[in-house]
Amino acid sequence: MALKTRQQIRDEFAASGVPYSAWARQRGYSPNMVIAIVNDDDRNPA
């Protein structure tokens, strides 16, 4: 499976209508952590 860019992830969330925080809670992740990772700019790759 290929890794996705942050922009691809943001686009998929926008298309699905599922908030980052809801996705994170359903999977046992910190919503703040998920939001920080997805919204981090590409100048600072994770």
C-alpha cells in the first residue's frame, strides 16, 4: 500500500464529511494528535 500525502488525507476527510476528531476517537487516538499530524505543513515531514 502506498503512503498518502497529507493533502490526499485532507481531501478524503473533506469528501467523507467525517471530522478528524470523530475518526480519532473511534480508533482510540488523541484528536489533537491526529489534527496536528494531518494539518502539519509539508515543510516539516513527519
